[in-house]
Amino acid sequence: MSHRTIGAIAVFVAFTLASQWHAAAQKSDSAVPSDPDAPTILHALNRVAYGPRPGDIDRVRAMGLAAYIDQQLHPETIPDPAVDSALAAFPTLTMSEEQLAEKYYRPLEAMRRDQQQKQAKAAAKTAKAGDVAAAAGDPQAQLPPEMRAMRQDAASVLQNLMQARIIRAVDSERQLNEVLVDFWFNHFNVYAQKGVVNEYLNTYERDAIRPYVLGHFRDMLGAVAHSPAMLFYLDNFQSADPQMGRRGANQQVEQIERRLNNPRARVTPEQREQAMARLEQVKKNMPRGLNENYARELMELHTLGVDGGYTQKDVQEVARVFTGWTIDQPRGGGRFIFRPAMHDPGTKVVLGQTIAGHEGVDGMREGERVLDILAMHPSTAKHIAFELAQRFVSDTPPPTLVDRAANVYLATNGDLREVTRAILTSPEFFSVDAYRANVKTPLEFAISAARATGAKILVAAPIVQALRTSLGMPLYGCQPPIGYKTTADAWVNTGALLARMNFALQLVGNQQRAIRVDVPSLAPDTSEATRTRLVGQMLAGQISSSTSATLAKAPNPQQLLALLLGSPEFQKR
Amino acid sequence: MNRRIFLKNGTMAMLALGFAPQFITKTVQAARARRKVLVTIFQRGAVDGLSMIVPYGEEWYYKTRPSIGIPKPGAETGVVDLDGFFGIHPKMAPLAELFHRHELAIVHACGSPDPTRSHFDAQDYMESGTPGVKSTRDGWLNRYLHAREHADATPFRAVSLTQQLPRSLQGPAPALAMAQISRFGIQAGRQTDTMQADFESQYAAAADQLLGTTGKEAFDAVKMLKGVNAAGPYTPANGAEYPRSGFGDAMKQIAELIKSDLGLEVAFAELGGWDTHVQQGNGNGQLANRLDDFARSLAAFYADMGEGMADVVVVTMSEFGRAVNENGNRGTDHGHGNAMMIMGGPVKGGKVYGKWPGLAPERRYENRDLAVTTDFRDVFTELVTKHLDAQTTATIFPGFTPTQRLGILG
């Protein structure tokens, strides 16, 4: 087969590139073939992009594969008018954290409190009346209509974000950028269903992930560390110096008790009751002290990796460093704030380095210092290089490639564009072993199917819904901080496989009214010429004789397309 | 017996449709092997265990719950007595009978060593089976399945009656999620049969081994179910009446799967609505309505299974219990220890297991919640080693050494 030759040749190509800063030395390292065959182009499109649209293989051949990859590494140079105009329908995407809080989350929080008080009063009333039966029913169902409407409004922020994610993945010309947004969001995973995380997702993806996927890792790490989404998801917003927190609470307790016990203070029985209730409240909310969750995942998942050489002691020390990194009013869309009162000002030792403690606002500098140390640690370089190589090359990436990419990381101060480039232009990327080596994740499958059929996304909801239910990979819905697995074993199971075939059937059957596939122009008939063309543009002509036989039997164009998209060949990239 | 009839008719049906006979051989062997089945049920949202299994012999119980306490046995809407100290919620009366027949055991004051009162974290920990460790990727049930992979396993070895695979079943061992067993398969209208055959031949020739074997499993499973679905709507045995609810429907389908001898070993179902912060109710009301559905579904399953319960154990769990004191809204807030139920033929029932810590303030966890005296993993350990065939739980509950032997399963 022709693709078997692609990896063997280390081609040193001379091609014209728009970007002049691209050093000549890096160019000569490139293993991108100058005259690639269709399987090689398909391979690149399946990795750099979410698979080919009709005609993409020819387009890339015409512009040159190396030029295509380089252009994708510079998304800022690629116009994207179709997506720009589609996204204009979702104004929440561009609203600031403050605008979102003002419009949605603060009013919702105010109403929630108001509602709680009302319910408490009603409960007291029914208690007096002794009416037990009235207590029945679901509290959700008793919500006043205006509150339900407000909730729906607020929920639209997340729905818009999901729509946008799908539309961009399918239609954006900046395909590598979208692939990387998915990759880095998953690396810094947060879960929409935990508490108020959903209120922060829009700004999290837009402001902490998107700007940096081809930037410097340290910048993304910092933006994530400051994001309310991550602070809430991994509980750091509650993490406080146990001494400091208790001291404050104890002072309050003492104050109240002194007042209650002072015979000269005139305290009415009502005031006494109130004070007792307040006392109970303060005791209940007594800070629990240090929370290590963020500190642990920061090292295990975000930077060093599980065998990256840190100890449980390091986890505790890093947790102390990040005390005070919290959210100003976490219920109500509040923003990041550093609270010196929660911060542990003592000296810490992290990975053998002494971090001097600071009182007051300077305490925040300790966290920045630790992020600096972690970002440029050799274990981090290796961890990031491994994950990227796994995404772009194979489930078990060659160690030589990982080492090379890790060296690029360290040499470029963690420049993710250069690390990504090193992988996408490596001989390993173009090796026979990498060809169709990966199974698409459900997201990659659904998006690539929509692209392969040139589907027009009017409303992305059917894809969002399929991912949430039958395909089993809900957007923003991965519970553990480690994120979705990207390897085949996680996604190939009986139910999920059938779900893919059914998704293919639905997509081309135009049962998904919100998503249109123009079947007549894509497949006017089931003739051999049509089949050859489709197999060529979707799978570079390479299918098994068995798959070919099923296509030849297809009674109509819809079934022909479904058999292509549901085939084992299409599940791979 | 039902299962024999199915095997005969099912076999004929499959042969008539020209399906591969090797599966039938497997199924017959499976039937002979008398598989043990574990049915796990998650009450999501933290059920109030003190209202399910009521310590009516505790003075603190009524002191702390003036409006939501369930009255003593004999009173109107009072508890049904279990052992002179504990009673079961009146809406769960159908299960009291099982307790007295020694087929239902309770473990009270059971839960997680982790202090979290977050639903999210606590459910995660109970399903991953690793309290306090967030990065665990697979679930405890899957680790059991993986540790005991065997050649006789069918695609129906582990089935969740949910839309998505629950956390406890996620991992390397195969497991199926299907909310409706009648909807499992290729859905192509009138073309379903040909499309299915076409996809099957594609996957039989797949270059990728994982896709090839999984594809085969998938189509084998579809064919096996076809036999079940072709037999027409399922009729429960012994006059069992399942409630018309999501949970009742799930339990009914689990019974159908077990009786169809498809090789089921682990089943999962769930039901929510337990987060009763406001207007919880007592013998009647919000919680009572949920318990009614819960208990009637379980009782119907038990009746429907009949003698089949000799090989089946059902366990119920919830992420944590609720605070001892009722709150200002006649509800309860998030707490700690809770009650688990274990029922089935192999169960040494009729007993409330676990050390009862008492409800006096100084005996509570953090002065407010029912303390945990039994780690939930101690219960799970007995399920997988005594009922199922795990030799050790070292890989199923990494880092955990069982702290006590309860003897729920002898």
C-alpha cells in the first residue's frame, strides 16, 4: 500500500512559508513529505484537524502539506468568517465575567436566598398548623415561574458555549486550534455539574484556555490557577490557614459569648435567640482549614505528572502556598480574589526549594513563584510532551519523540507552538506505525462525521445530546479531574459502538432536523463512481473488501453514507 | 421453569433467523453454571437513613426531630418494628416481611471515612471505591469484573439500566449501559436487519482487533436480546406488580435479564430525589413518596424473582446520610453515616448489623451527624468475596484493609 512508504522517507523539503521567523534549522528538522499521497494527507487531516471535509484532501495537496501544518500552527493568520458570523448569535460568549454575574448569577442568587427565606417562613407556618400532608411534593416544582425563567436564562450561557464548541469544531478553518482547545480543556479539566462551576465555564474556556493553546504553558497554568472555575472545582477557594481561619471565628464566638454572659448588657430573649443562632452559624462555618485537592492535582495532573517526583509533604506545602487564592462571593458569579486573612504566611519548602512566607497581599507572590517552578520543571516538560504525543501520534508514543518534544519545551521556555510543531513535523508522526493507529473519541467521531458529510449545523443540540447520552462523552461532563481518556480502550465498548452506527444513521437520515446533510449533492446515487469518490474523500480509498462489499449492496445513498460513517475504518484516525 | 422455556424457544428463534450457534452453546453453559448476580442500587442525593431505618428506641431521635420523626410502632403512620429498637419506615413495610424472613439485612451507621458533605465528591468516592482519592479513573465494580474476567463471560455480564455507564462500572472490563433493553441495537426502521447484517460483516473484517472483537460482542448482544424481545412484552411472575416509575421499570428489566439467562453477573440501577432539605415529611410526605416507590420496586423484584433469589443479592447505597437534627425548613441537611440494605437468598438477614453509635450529641460525628462505625468498603468486600468469587480485594479497593468482618453473607 502506498502509505507504507510515507514514514520511511525523511524528506527535507523546501517550501514557501508565510512566517519568516520560522528558523531554517527547524525547517530542516521537518519530516513533512513534500509530495504526500492521499493517505498521508488524510492522516494529517485526521490529527491536525477533525478529519477532512469534502475536497479537503485536494485542497491540502494543492497548498502543500507543510504549508498547511504551518498555517494551522498560526490560527491568528487564518480568516474564519463563517464561524464568526455563526457565533454572533450567542452574545453571552463575549460577555465579561462581571457582565455575566450582573445579568444572570447575582439576581439568581438573590432570588434563591429570598426563596429560601420564604420557604422557611412557610415551613414555620405549616408547623404551627400541624399540617403534615402539605409538606409533600418536590421543592423544585414549587419554584415560582420567574425563578424558573431566570434559571433557564442562566442555563443558556452554558448551552451557548456548547453550541459554540460544536460549531467551531465542525466549521472553523482554525482546526488545530479547536483540537487543542479540546485537548487543553481536558488537561485542565473541570466538571460542569459540580456546584457553581457551570457559571464559570464560559470565561474559563475563553480566557484561561483558548488564548494560550499555542502560547506559553506558564501563562495557561497561571490563568487556570486564577480561574474561579478551577478554584471551585478543586476546592481551593475554601482552603485556609487553619490557624488564621479559626482565630477569626474564635474571636467572633468569644465576642458573642461575652455579650450573652455579660449581666450588665441588656439582652432581650429575642436577641438572645438570635445571638445563639448566630453562634451556631459561626461554629458550623468554622473554616475546616487546609484543602489539598488543588495542590495535589496541580502537580499530579497539571504539571509534573503522577511520577513527577513530588511527595505528600510537597502537596501539603503547596496547599499552604495557595491558601487565600479564593473567589469573591462564589455564589453569584464573583471573581478571583486573594485574601491575605486566609493565607498561611509561614515559610514553605516545595520540591526542595524554600519559599519565603509573606504577610498581606505579598502572600500571593508565593503561589506565582511555585507556578514558575512547576512550569519549567523537567518532569512537566516530559508530562506535557507525552500527552501531546499521545494525542497526535499514538496511544503509546515512541520515547524518542517524547524526549525530543520535552527538550523543545525546555529550550523554548514552554512554548506550546514549538512543542506542537515538533510533534506534527516529526518522522514519528508520519511513520507507518502512526497511520490509523488511534480510535476516535466519541467527540472526534461525531465532529468528523459532520465534517465528512459537509453537514450544515443549524442547531448543534443533537450532537450535544448524542454526546451526553448514547455516545457517553458529555461536553464539560467529565467528573474526575484527570479528564477524559484519549486512548482506545476507554471508548470501544459494545453499547458505544452501536451508538456510533446509530449516530451515523441519524445524521445522514436527516432525522436530526437541526443538522442538514445535503445527501443528493454528496451522493446522488450509489454507483461505483460515487462510491469510489466518497471512499476517496473520507477514507483515502482504503477500506476492507468486506466494507467495500457492503457499500456495493447499499440500496440508497443514505444507507451508503451511513455504512461509510459507521464502518470500522471511519472509527480510526 | 421460565428460563428453560426461553432457552428452547430462544434457540429455535435464533436458529430460524440464521444466527451463529456458538453463542447458544455458551448460553446453555451459562445457565448450567448458575451464575451469581449482584444488583447494586444507588440512591443519589443522600437519603435520610434515620427515616428509612428508624432508631425508635433512642430518645434523642424524637428530641432532635420534632416534626419529621417517624412515630413509634403502633402509632398511626408509625414505623414497622424490626428488632425492638429499630423500625422501618411505614412506606417500606413490604420489606419488613423480608427482614423477618431473614432475607434482608441492614447495616446502619455505615459510610465513608472521608468527611466530605459534597454530593459530588461523596458519590464519586463511593463509586470509585477510593474515599479521599479523586484521581481514580475506574469504578469498584469494574475493578471486580476486571479481576475476574473469564471465558464464559457474555456481553451481558455487567449491565447498567441507565443512559450512561455509572462511575462504578467504568473501566477496562466490558459493561453495558441501556436504559431500555428493547431499544438496544441498530435503529434503521425497516432497514434494521440489513443494516445490522452489513455492519456486522464490516466489523468481522475490521483490521483493528479491538474494534473487531467489540463489534462481534455488540452484534452477539443484539441477537441475544432479539430472542428476548421477540418473546413479547415481559410478564412478571408470581403476580409481582412493579410501580410505574423509572426505578420500577429498571428493576423489572433486571429481573427480565436475569431470567433470560444472558449471563448477567452485575446489574446497576439508580434513583434520585433524596436531597430533602425542605419539607421532608414523616410517615407521609415528600420522602415517604420516594420510599414508597423504592420499596415497592424492590419488593416486586423480590416476588418476581421467586426462587431465583437464591443466586441474587441486592445492595442499596447512598453517598452519605443526613444531619441528626431537623433544620428550620422541616428538612434535613447533609450528614455522614447512613443505612445500607442487603437482600437476597444468600443473605443472613433479620439483623441490623454494625455498631450503633447512638444519637446523643457527644456520640455524633462533629457533634451533628450519625457517626460512621462501618466503612462501606467492608460491606462491598463481603459482597465480592462471599457472594461473588473475588479471592482478594487488594486491587478492587487499593490501599484498604477490611476493618471488620460483618458476616452478612455468612
